Amino acid sequence: MRDTIIVAVISAMTSGGVLAFLQFLITRNDDKQGIRKSLKKLEKDGLRTQLLLLILLKPDEQTEILTLGERYFVKPPGGLGGNWYMTSIFKSWCDEHKLEPDWFKSE
């Protein structure tokens, strides 16, 4: 009886069971990657909003703006990579305050 069960389990695993299990693992990994991308985008959008509001409403808060800017503009893994939208705004703010952060490279 026990041998029959073992043979049945092995038979099921070698036929469609292994493929179904592998497909489950691949799908699960794809879902996790999609969630990670969504969270990264959400983090980047939130940081951009904070940076924009700080530049517009409290432009003299240099330390905070530079800290947020570095996190926003520095390429991953240490930052989020920034985008074109904030580049010109941040560059104008830097020029206005006569700042040249070494981590901020704009064309």
C-alpha cells in the first residue's frame, strides 16, 4: 500500500505535477517583481512630490532639499534615478542658491 502511494506521488510529479509547480513558482516570482516595481514607482512619485513642494514652499531649506534631491536623482541602488521633470526645477533651484552638488549631473 505504501509503495503504491509513493509510486502514485512520483508518477504525478513526473507528469503534469512538476510543470504545474514550476509554473506556480514562476508566476509567484513575476507577481513579486510587479509589486516591487509598483512600490518603487510609488516611492519615486512621493519623493518627487515632497521635493517639488519643498522647493516651491520652503526654498531656503537647503539641507532637506539636498537630502531629498540626492535620494531622488542618484542612480539605483542608492537612489531612484530621478527624471526629466524635476531636473530643470532642481537645477534652477541650485543656480538660485549658488549650489553645485557633486552628485547632481544634468546636461
